[in-house]
Amino acid sequence: MRLQDALPKKGSQKRRRRVGRGIAAGQGASCGFGMRGQKSRSGRPTRPGFEGGQMPLYRRIPKLKHFPIVNRTQYTLINVEDLASLEADTEVNLATLMEAGIVTTNDGPLKILGNGELTVPLKVQAAAFTASARTKIEAAGGSCEVIN
């Protein structure tokens, strides 16, 4: 048997420490709180977040608006009206749009926005569609495929 094997019985509870009951009890006089200072006074614990009079962190940081989204997904954006110049039943993705010269830079995955009108049926493959873009493409007889 070792010292670490000597454990209290399961379910047993340790007595609470009774402070301020004389020096024989081991926690007399200052009760383990030291001599002076805010942490030794009665009613002692300061409220959570208190920083000794300094403006606390929860009041220093700004409120909810205008926080930048960390690791935000940057999309290559294109409107439905820009796809209207393509021929019918063309497969549309980022590579074909760059070949056609409609998109000049690859700023990330392709996202289709719903501004403008579309009359040509197209097979569009993109990472994201707005709801209005999806309805306009499907109303023109095309199809929307979400790719990762």
C-alpha cells in the first residue's frame, strides 16, 4: 500500500473549515486572509469582473455591432445580369467565367447574386447562391448546383 492509495471512502464528505475560532484551531485571528487590505475585510469578495476601480474588461470592449468576423469566407461575387451574355445551356463555374473574361480575378469561391434579369437557361456551379439568384436561374430553365 502506498500513500496515494489511502483515499477517503466513496461518498464521504470533508468537514468545512471553521475559521476565526482561536489559534488552537489553526485559522484564528486573521483566518488565513492576511493582515490588511480589501481581501481581508468582511463581506470581502468583490463582484465578478471587478478590477480594483480600473474600467473592467466587459465595459472596455465595444458592444455587439461592427465586430469583424474572424476567418470570414471571401467570395468571388457575380450578378445574374452578368451571366445573361452567355449562350444557352452553358456550364458556368469560376474557371469558365475567367476564360470568358466576365471575371478577372479569383477572390475565392464563386457566389451568385440576384441583381438583374436572366432569360438564358444555364447550368451554374457555385459555392453559394442568394435566394433571388436561385429563383431567377431556375425560372429561366437553368439549374443551380452547390459545390464546395
